Amino acid sequence: MSAPPFLVVEGLGVTLAAREVLREVSFALPRRGLVALVGPNGAGKTTLLRALARLLPPHAVHGTVTLDGVDVGTLSIRARALRFAYLPQGHTVSWPLPARDVVALGRTPHGATDPARLTAADAAAVDRAMAAADVESFADRRVTELSGGERSRVALARVLAVEAPVILADEPIASLDPRYQIEVMATLRRAADGGVLVVVVTHDLGLAARFADQVLVLDGGRLVAQGPSDVALTDAILADVFRITAFRAGHDGGVVLVPWSPQ
Amino acid sequence: MMLVVVAAGLAIISLGIGPVRLSPRAVVTALGGGGDAIAEVIVREIRLPRTILAVAIGAILGLSGAALQGLLRNPLASPDLFGAPQSAALGAVLVIALGAADVRSWALPAAAIAMAFVSVFALLAIAGRNASLLLLILAGLALSSLAGALTSLALNLSPNPFAALEISFWLLGSIEDRSFRHVVLALPFIIAGGAILLGRRHAFRVLSLGEEAAQSLGIDVARVRLSVIVGVALGVGGAVAVSGTIGFIGLVAPHLVRPLIGPDPARLLLPSALAGACLLLASDVAVRLIPAAEPLKVGVLTSIIGVPFFLYLIMRERRSLGGAAT
């Protein structure tokens, strides 16, 4: 990708409870595209997303993150919320709210406070997000009554409703069945094609290789590889970082990568 | 809307009940300044402060319960279970035991508010972020036991029976024989605390997504926490300074209105306040109607009704309580 850099990370380090979780991470990402962030458990993937969205205590983070030339550290909490839409891991909803109200919470950074009284612009954004994530058919049902797959699509719609230039999604497909995994990745892919920078944390190297324009590989708090999947997920890196071999093929014009055996 | 009517009706009944019974019509005319001169004195001078306090204290207790449930995303949260009223009572008791001030001075609400603040702050600090239900309730139990133990100590060491009597009053909780002086003492704090809690209502809705998601949507979660602690401390502290501990209204009120209003924690605040006002008005009417050798204290009645309700909630939430332990 030769587009000018949009999200630039330089010398990012995070120290939590006296432990260095991220060390000297630097990379640049373009304005649009789907980026998969992979790495073994404990590599620092979630911490990196939180650092990008400035959800960590400021004293724990050093280095700079700039978005479109603006230092993210200088932004107000609301200005930051308008730029980074964040989907946390697990994404539970504590009260049995209707799905539509949950999606409408995505308009909070735009000043929407009450899902029952949205402005026309906010309501239109909620409708677009619900259509994109295909949740319209159960908009009025309570989220606690939905299946896991339906709930994860509602959570995705909530993130899309922010209409931020950057989406950060932490394991959005964990614990979903294969069909929903593909649907969620395809929805994020469409958002990326529509002009959004999507960074998605996943353990599914196959879906990462298939859907992502770029893959970032983290290991032990360091960035060890970045690039299209044929550059970032080579046999050497899979052996080094994940200690596995992989089966590779092509299908339907796309890349097939299946983790095969431990090394 | 319906709750407003119920609250108004209960308030008029509350004004009419007592050694001299007055019909609702007589109460309304007396309130307006007309009718029988004696009735006017009874209603406006003797019973109105009591009724105002019942409404205000019931409302702030219900509101505090709903706000804590919203903040902690947990239907078992309430000021009583977290030891806030008990600690506020301890503050008031200390002021009296040390002979620091007269029972009607500003020192009393100030001490009650300070202790309520310390207890809620300590609870949230001990339990930590994203605390499980089990952790919160254990920490609350420890704090309310500590406040109770220190109150007993003050009772134990109190130099004269009069002071001991004053102290025991804070443990029972009552709003009988209150004057406008008490209303003036409590109302500013209750209104300030209530306004702070209501001002945060939209944050509670966003918080149903969890603290991290709320933060990512531009909610300053640390500030919301602090303002809830301040709001609950002001409201509950101000209330306890004139009424003593009146338990379980904060826990029960949000549950009464949830089936009517729905689960949205922002929309629940005001109805919970109204339900709290209705509960305390009804309880205060009931203690005057129930024949007993000694006049019943309203705090005793709310606890007798509230604790079985709490047990019922524990049974309903059994699964999540067990799950919280893992």
C-alpha cells in the first residue's frame, strides 16, 4: 500500500504494573484498509489497541500516536471518541436494552444522549449501521435475549454507528460459529472498502490472511512483522512467533492459510 | 406520571393521619391557609415538615440506589448494602458522643456527609474496577459492620443515659416530630446530591456497555464515579443527619419501577426517586396506623419489609452471584 500514512505510531511503549507490555512499537497505516493484528496470547495485542484509543492511564504510555497529523494524546476525550471507535473484547451489555438503543449509544460522541430522541442525522447513522451489520430484523428485541452471534453483530453495529475514521475491534469473532465469523469479517471488510481504517485483533490466521490488506505481527510486546499476508505470515515467522507450520493454497482468487501442526 | 399521583395522594394521607385525624379535604384547605385554625396549625406546623422529609428522604434514597445500580451495572447495588447510611449515622453519633455540637447544628449533616463519602469511596476503592457483585457485597458488609461496631463503641462509652438515648435514635431511624429546622438542615444537601446524580443519567446508559466501551465513547468514567460518590454522600448524609438510618428503600425502589419503566438505567432515576418517596410516605403512614405499645420507628419497619425483599433478590440473582465467584 503506497497511500500516504494516516495513523502513525512511533516508539510506542506501555508499562502496566511495572511490566513492560509493549516496547518500541512503530508503524504507519494508510487512511483505508483492513489491518489484522495477530500474535500469541500475551503478545500485547489488546494493549496496543487500548494505547491507540488512549484508554490506558497516560503515565503508562510513552511514544506518540498521530492521526492525520494530529497528536492523539492532545485530543479531548470526546474528540478522541469521534476518531476511534472501539469494540472491546467480550462486549457484554449489562441491562436488557433493545438492540436499537444499544446501537444508538454509538452516537454518544456526536452528542446524542437519549436513544428515544435522536436527531435526524443520528437516526440515519444508526439505520446505516444496523443495515451494514444486518441487525434490522431484531432491532426491537432485548440484547440479552439474542444469540451470541446476533449479539456480536449488534456490538459491531454500535461501533459502525460512531462513523469514526478508525475502527479498533478486539477479537470480534472469538466464540462465534464459522458463518458468523465470516459475516463479521466481511462487514469489517466492507467498512474498510468504504474508506475506514479497520484494525482487528484475531487469533484466526486463516481469516486474517484472507480478509486483511495488511497484517501486523506482535510477539512479546514487539512488532516483528508488518505487510501483506505473504510478507508478514511467512513460514519463518509462523515458526518463530507461533511455533507452527501452515498449509497454504489458493481458492476463489483468495489466499488460503491453515495452521497445520506445532513445531 | 402515575407515581406522581400516588405520591401526592400518600402525602395528603400522611398530613391527615395522627392523634387528630383530618379528612383529605380538610388537609387541602388547611394547606391553602383556609378552614379551621387548629387544623391549619396541625397540618402546616406539625405534620408538613414530617411529610416533606418523608418525600425528600425517600426520593434521595431511591435515586441513590438507582444511580449506584447504574454506575455498577448491578441490580443488587444500593447505599444500604454498601454501608453508606450506617457510616453517615456513625458520623452523626460521633458528633453527639463527643459533645461537639447541638443536635440541630450544621455539624451533624457535615459529619454524616463526610463519613458517607469516606465509606462509598472506600468501598469502590477496595472493590476496584469492574468489581464482581460478590466483591462489592463483601466489601459493603465489612464497611457497614465496621460502622456498626464503632457506633456500638460510642454507645458503650457514652457518659450519660441521655447521650445513649440520642445515639440509639440514629440506629432506628425515624422522621416523627421533625420541625422546619430539620427540613432546612437536610433539604439543601438532598437537593444538591439529587441534582448531581440526575445530571449523570446519560452516562449510566452508556455505562451499560461496560467501563471500557463507555470510556471509548467519550464518557469520563473516573469523573462519573467521583460525582456519584459525591452525590450519594451528600444526599444520604443529609438525609441520615435528620432521620437516622432508614434502610432498604434504595435497594427496593428501582426494582419496583423496573417492570413499569424498562431496564434503561437513565430513565429509571426519576421514577426510582418517586417510588422511594412513595415507599417512605407509606411506611411512615403505616407506623402511625399500626397499634403498638410504643410508637414504631419507620426505619425499623422499612428494614423488616426490606430484608425479606433482599433475600428474594438474592434468590433471583443466585446464578450471577455464583458466577461472580469464579
